[in-house]
Amino acid sequence: MCGIVGIVGKGPVNQALYDALLMLQHRGQDAAGIVTGQGERLHLRKDTGLVRDVFRTRHMIQLQGNIGIGHVRYPTAGGSTCSAEAQPFYVNSPYGIVLAHNGNLTNAEHLKQEIFVEDLRHINTDSDSEILLNVFAHELQVQGKLRIDNHDLFQAVAGVHRRCRGGYAAVAMIPGFGILGFRDPNGIRPLIYGRRDSAEGVEYMIASESVALDTLDFQVVADVAPGEAVFIDVEGRISTHQCAPQPVLSPCIFEFVYFARPDSIIDNISVHKARSRMGKKLAAKIRREWSAHDIDVVIPIPDTSRTAALQLAQALGIPYSEGFIKNRYIARTFIMPGQKVRKKSVRQKLNAIDLEFRRKNVLLVDDSIVRGTTSQEIIQMARDAGAHRVYFASAAPPVRFPNVYGIDMPSATELVAHGRSEAEVGRLLGADGLIYQDLDDLIEAVQKKGKSYVDRFDCSVFNGQYITGDVTPEYLRRLEDSRSDEAQAARSNGSDTALDLYNSA
């Protein structure tokens, strides 16, 4: 999972790009990069680390120009990133193209061979973002033009859609020409654009989430539609084109459950409101199936479950309380390598307030349960703090299948709900009771029925139905080999040098 941004301004854009990446930091904490264009010249700074650590004053001074793109990145499949794999990526031919990408190509292995044998291009990193860049560059190059226009770019994006499978949202920059944003034909990964008026004229931003636009006073124009491309030239002229023959909007529902910031709006759906409705739906299920409950207090697992937990408590008429204090300098645990590291991280990340637990029957609410490592440790922390009984509720259904479209979830066998019933998961976690959201309720909560134009979502992590239709059992087996803790340990020890084409960008 990553965050991307592109800006065409009337003055220097380095500070605006930096500020936008800070707003998208939740989408990637492993590496960051910015490329700006000053006439025909490019200025690049990228490295591993948080945005605030990668960019110092001396770097910002060098990032001159009124157009640019930026990227923040999570580590692929739980591993860490070398600086060479930080984005944006660059190819010299044709025209000099820079690209930043959020998502994952499910046919990356085939494309890599095709690029090498037929396109006569080389891939230098383990990232499928570089593959996407080279496919786009080739589709532009085969048009054989010395000078290009927006229609040539749109034709190249159409070629990308014909060749690439999976979920992807990207921003690309051609120095001296402009910035392009495009989204896969299913719209799995989010992308939105907006404008603001400056003293010198209109400026545009394309970003992963609306929060990046809001904080910099850009007014939302629209979400980039599935299969659509948006181009803004260096003069600030904008054009859009549908580049896919049969696009169907199918956003990833896990964005609303966990990944996106609550103050973002994705595909005209408020993330905050969606999570609020998740809590109400979960409360309705508890009333239906557990009317004689003995819950004394509802306690959220910070931070993304707070909205759902508060609505659940209000709907049930049960006190709501903050029982955990979070250390905000610890990364998200389900993408950390190694079970021991993840368990240690949970204790570093959260600390229980004993008074909120002592001699009470508590219902802990989390946004989802992935590996179960965090949930298991938190349940034990609640017991250690003096809770009488500890119940656990998930605002999402059981996560039983890996994500193949850009969220770095573990292999299927490392998912606690994979191959287990809900009762078995509850016993494994050590809870006195476990309740999951129903998938139909989750879809209805996110969909904002009657107001949303989203007819379907990618719910593959819950139901195993991969909407691109090309995810085979053999692909998932190779993904399992690539993403397991054992494979990560082998790569860390340098014993596996094969290109991992199943890592998310």
C-alpha cells in the first residue's frame, strides 16, 4: 500500500508536495520520494524512512520547479526497502518519464518477460511499479512521435490497461510537458484530483486521498474514474479521457475498514461515516444474536476502530471508554516481519489503563483481525489489567484470504481466520466471546445505500472472489511462498535472490 501525489503549480511545488505526503504518511512509512520538474530538468530526492526524515532543508532547496510528483511506501510483504526501490521511478526513453504507483500487478511475472523479450527493456528492481512504468513508456514510444500531446498519453494508458492486470493508481510526469494520473479499469485503488486558485492562476493536485487536497486548500473536482486518465499540462490546462473499454467501479472495501484516513472521502463515500455505520450494524447483530449479553463497557483498539466502537456503544446503550493508550511511533503490526517482532511491537504500541478494566466484562472493538497477533496480545493485556471477562468484536468479517491488489496482507496460512470457524478463532485468541461483522452488513455500511454510485466492492480478503478474474490457485500458491515469514527470513539472510514479483507497490 502506498500514497501518491502529483501537483502542477504556478510557483514552486516542493513544499506542497512535502505537505501532501505528510497527509498520506499513514499509507506508507517505509520510504518516501519527490521528483520535481524545472523546465526540461528533473530534481529527485528519495530514500527509506518517514517523510520528515527523508527530506531536510538542503533537499527541499534542490527540489525546484512548478510541477512534481511524490510517493510514500510501505515495505513489500513485510520486508524493508532499499533506497533504490523507493519511488518515484524514472526511465529516460522516451521523453524522460517519472512514475509513482499504488497497487499491485497480478500478471507482473508475465509482463517482466514480455518487457525484456518484446519491448527490449530492462527491470532493475524488485518492484512491479517499475514494470508498470516500462509498460507505459513502451506504449508511448511505439507511437513514434518526436512531440506528443494529451491524446498520445491517453492512447498509451489504453495500452497499459490492455496489458496490465491487478489494482493500480499512478501519477506520471514528463518534464516540460505535464502530469498524468490514471486508475485501473476496476478502480480498486483510490485516486482523486482537485484545483485551487492562486494569484498566478489555477493549480491542480492528483492524490490518493482527498485529505491531501483538503489540507492544502484544493477543492475536489472528482475521483478519477476506473479506467480514466487525467492530464494537466505545465500551463494548467486539464483534460480527461476514458481509456478502458468496459470499466466497472469496484473499490477495495478494506480502504474503508482500515487503511484510509477517516477524514477522507473515497468515491463519494465518507470513510468516517462508513465506519460509523459499521458500528451500528455490529450493534444490531449483537442485539440479534446476543440479546442477553453482560457487557459492562465498550473499549476500542486505537485508532481506526474508535468511530465504530463509539456508535456500537451508543446503539447498545453501554458505556464507552478509552482503555488503551497508544504509542504513535510504532508501525502497524500486521506487516511487520516475524511473529516475535510483531508480539513485542504490540506491547510497545499499547498500554492498558487498569481502572477501565478492573472487575468488568469488557467488549474490545477492533476494525479487523488479520494475523490475530495483536488481538491475542490485547486480550491478554485486558485480563492482566483486571478484566473479569473479555469479549472481542471485529467491525469487519473474518479475513480469510490474502490481498493481491496492493495491501500487504500475509499469506493465507498466516491469517488467523483462514480455515477456521469463528468459534475456533475466538478460542485461539483467548476471548470469552468473539463476534464478527457480516459481509452483507459491511457492504451496506460502506455503500451508503441510495446515495452511492458504487455498485460493487472488491471484498476478496473476506470472500476469496478476486474481481480481476485472473487470480488462480497456482498464483496464490506462489504468493504464499513469497509472503510467508519463512520466505521473508530467507530473503533477509540473503539466501533468496529471486525477483519477488508478487510484492505490492
